[in-house]
Amino acid sequence: MVSFSESIRKNLWGIVTLVVVLAISLVVVDRFKKPGQMTVLEANVMDMAAMKPPRGAVPVAIEKSRRSDIENTITYTGTVQAFEDEDVYPRITGRIVKMPVYPGDRVKKGQLLVELDTDDSEYVAKLDAAIYQGESKVHEAGMARKDFEQAKFTLKAKEEAEQAAARAVDDARAKSEYWEKEIKRQETLLKEDVVSQEEYDSEFARFKSAKALLAKAKSELDSSRNSKLAAKAAFEKAVHHVGHEFSASEEAKALEKNARIIEQYRELRAAGNGVVIKRLISPGVVVEPGMLILKVAHIDRVRVQAEVSNTDIDRVKLGDRVYIRRSKEGEDRSGHIEGRVTSIFPAADPSSRTSVVEALIDNLVGRDGDRQVESADQYRFLPGQYVVMDIVTGRSASTLTVPTSAIFYREGKPHLWVAAGGASDKKPTYTCTMHPEVHSDKPANCPRCSMPLTREELGGQKVARLTAIKVGLANPERTEVLSGLSVGDEVIYRGYADLQPTMPVVAVKWTGQGIERLPLAGEVTRNRLDKGNSWRLDKMVETIMVKASLDPVPPVSKKNTLVLTLTKHGGGTIDNAKISGTSSMPGMNMKGPALKASGAAGGVYRIPLDLHSGLWKLDLEVGGISDQPLGVPLDVEVP
């Protein structure tokens, strides 16, 4: 019989070879296995119930409520109008021979914009005729003036001749009266023989001569009077004629002036400073009166107008502050243009029932001396642009405020989420999901499988708390909170779309594009049914409300059911849906049972899961509601 020692000696080399191969195998497996992979022995002895997924948290933006001044604003879209619009029209017919400006050119008051060639037009003929007629009438008026002066001189001469004849009649009458008395005395003396007959005859001859002289003087006076009357008639005729010729001359001058003014219409000049914004007709085209050639806008100042509803127009006052921004800009007022309400149109549009509120602002930013607009940045706004106007209608000083984006409404009442808790100073603990016995107080890799350790517990962990509040003044940036909140409360203002009460949250930095840095995997939880929300959550998926829960609560490993309640957005249950999906355990890269349910009374669908302990991912599809199935992803934590 062979002894044990002899057997050892016989198989020594085989045993040594087996030990060496086993050692080499262990070294190779340990050296080349990937992080997270287990040996056969490790897989057989691993306790699946010991794998506790780390408690996660939703990344959110948090800000403490604080006291600050706030302005209440109403926000409306508006449009930019030029301070003045100048439409350049021709007043006469002509061909455009010169147009020294183009859209984008700055123009000054009086600058030539368009020149017309009117040599072949009727306006030139009218001007020539008016000039000839004017010269003719002026000449005729001059001749009439000369005739008038001649008639005036003749009348004056006749008046002087009449006066001389009247004096001659007076002298002759005086002499005649003297000799009439004298001849009577001589007759008496002759009868008394005091004088001789010869002396009497001599005196009588003188008496006859005086009588004849008087008759002649009277005749000459009558002739002078007749001449004066004729001269007066001629003078009056000359006066009438010169008046007529003067009127005709003035009329001709007016026609000539009008023709010259029309001739000036050949040149179209700028009525004021501005910028050419449109050219509708090119040089060489024959234009008619009323045809639009150019559009010039005065945009160094612009009118910003918004149509305000009937409910808000009574709150707007002249002089109220206005913040104006382009639609692409954010709501940070550092980039806004501040102005004042300068006009309130006292009438409502009959179709929209809105009234126009206008703010007049200085618009020029760049230099004004350039001949052309080098860049649109030289102006704050351009005519026709779409803008947003925040009109200030009230103000409160040192009041409790929160970011406006934090507030949402449920059943018509304002609410917000508050990050509660966080007083603990406990340090975070990191563990391996494959080897729960491994712990560390800082991030590292598992010494057994080389997988990154995940955060097991958050130091100073905060949870979401839904809070009803009462709001006061508001603007796009901040809102006044009158009740329901205290100074210093940590308010969640971004990332709360899928929050449920008591869900853990973690504060992260947010930018205009979203989260600046995603938190660690252990810090994130999405759509999760866990102890934090008592394995219940509600979420809106497009047009349906999904209420998800586990039965029983708390769920039992390998004996649990997912309960889904589907309701329409406007009310009413969904009873004819078809639900299918898959389950998996991401930490183990392991698939779970397929999920299926259909046709449920009252919109309640029960899907047997029978999942064992761990963190499971469910990818569900709800069909029969719309053309495409609706995706409902869920994470389920089974203790």
C-alpha cells in the first residue's frame, strides 16, 4: 500500500504546477479585469441585498430671500418708430438726372436729394410764357403811368387856366361896374352941361370897352372850365387805366413767380437731418407728382411704442420710468435702455382694445458726423425693430423679495420651493456600490474593483419644501413676498420642474445656458420613487398627468407593484392606454423583467415588478393616447 508521503512525492510536480497556474491566473485576472468586474467567487459570494444605492439630490439654483427695493412693472412688446419720417415725392413731372444719396447715407437739412430734368416739360413753357407776359404787362403799366402823369399835368394846367380866367372875370367885372357908375354920373353932368359931349363920348367908349372886356373874360372862363372838365375826365380815365395795367402787371408777376417756384421743384431737398432708409426709384426714370422716390428717417431720436391693454392702461402715468430691451437680450437691466413715458394716446384700438404708450428716447450712440452709417451699433434701436418694454407702475422700498423665476402657480395661487435643512456638519461618506463594506471620507477608487466611489450621504443635506406665499409688486427680475416667507430662506429659482416634497436638493451654479457643472452621479436624482417622497410622485408628460407609486409602502423586496394613474390635462381618466417597458439595474448592467399593462378602470394601471433591493431604472411607453407613444422614465429605489 502506497503511503501519503509517497503519493506526495509522486505528484509533487503536478501539485507545484497546479499552484503555479492558479497563482498566475489570479495575477492575470487581477491585472487585466476591468473596473467593476468580479471574479466567479466574488459573484457567488456577493450579497445583492447589501447593495444600497447612494442617496441622490436634484441639482437646483438657490438664492436666499432678502430685503431690497423693488419696482412693479408691466411688460409689453413694442415697436420702434422714427422720430419723423420724410417721404420724398416730386411735385412736377420730370426725369431723374441726379440722385447723390443712397440708403445708409446721412443727410443734412437742405441737402440735395433728387434733381429732375424738366426742359421738355410743360412747366418750362409755362415759365417762358409767364416771363414774356410779365415783361409785356410791366411795359404797358409803364406806358399807362406816363399817360397818367401827362393827364395829371394837363388837369393841373387847366385848373390854373380856369383860376386865371376867373381872376380876369373879376377884374373885368370890377371895371365894368366902375364904368357903369361913371357913365351914369357923366350923363347927369352932361345934362347939366358940366361936361361936354366929347368928354361924355370918351367916357362912354371906355364904358363899352369895359363891358366887352367883361364879356370876353366870361367867355374865356367858360372855355377854361370846359377844358378843365375834359382834362379831369382824361385824368380819371388815366387813373383807371394805370390801375388796370398795374393789376395786370401784378398778376403777370404772380404768374411768373409761381412759374419760377414750380421751376424750383426740379430740386428735391431734405427737410431736416436724417438717414436715407429706402430708395424706390432709380436715376433715369421719368416720375410724376405723387410718386415716392426716397424715404428719409430722423432716427437720432426714436419713438418706442407699446400697445397696453385696458386692464393696465389706467396704471400708466406720464413720466413713469420705462426699461426697454431688444427681445434677444436677457432680463438683466444692465443692458436695458431707461426712458420715461412721454405720451399716452387717449384712445383705444377698436379691434385689439389696446391703447398706445410711447417713450421718446435719444437713439444715437456713435458719431453724428459720418457721411454714412458704418454700423447699426451706432444706434440703440432701428425703426421697425421688435422690443420689450417694462413700464414701472409702482415701487416699494426695503421689502422682502425673491427671484421672479422661483414663483409658480398651483390652482391659481402662488407657490415656491424652499431648500430646508442643511444644519448638519457631518462629512460626506463615499462607498462602492459593488463592495458596500468599502468606505472613504473623500472621493477615490474602490481598492477591490477600481470603480469610482459614490457619495453615500451628503453633508448638510437639504430637502425641497413646497411653500404657499402671497405676492405684491413684481417685475421680470424680482417679486415682492408679503407673507409665507422669511428673510434668509433659501429659495429654489431654477431646476425645480420635477421636484416633489422632501426630495433632496443640491445647489449648483447656473448660467443662461443651464447648469454650469453637472453634480456627481451620487448627487442627482430624477423621477425617483424613494423614501424621500414616500415612493410617490406626480409628473406631467406632454398632455397627461402621471401619478406613480409603489405598493406596498414601504416596498418589499421581490414583492412589489408599480401603480400608475393616468389623467387628462383638462380632467378625466385615461382607461384605454397600453403600457409597456423594460427594467434594468444600471449599477450592475443587469436587465430586469419586462413590464406590461393595459385597459384599466378609473385610469389606474397596476404593473407587477417584483424587483429585489437596489436602484432600478424603468423605461415605460404609454400608447393609445396620441400618434406616438409617450415616454415615462422612472427610477425606483427598493430597500
